[in-house]
Amino acid sequence: MIIALASVIAIAVIAFILGVRSKDLPEPEPESPFLRLDERKAAIYDNLRDLQFEYRVGKLSDQDYQNTKRICKKS
């Protein structure tokens, strides 16, 4: 009895999945044209934050810090 009920449910699920047409599914939302720019901006801010940390702990000289900071901002 349990096997028969499970089989009926499985057949119903398979029929439902096969019955859903791709045109019945909602259209995906278009990708924002600013998404790539926002990701790039976040990466630059992360790089600048890391650069500032390394400068403060003494891993970079003042000249290296200024040069790298200028390069990061141009990217």
C-alpha cells in the first residue's frame, strides 16, 4: 500500500515537472548595467583598504604607498 502511494506521488511529481513549459516560467530579471561597475568599485575600495592597512603596519614606505594608491585609483 505504501509503495503504491509513493509510486502515485512520484508519477504525479514527474508529470508536473514535465508539464511545466519554459514559456510558463517567469523571465529572469535583466542584469543591471551598473552591476559590473559596483563590483569594480567594491574591489578598488577593498584594495585601497588593504593598502592603507599595510602602510600603517609599516610594510610599505611612504613613496610606495603613494605610488600604489595612485595606481589603484586609476584602475
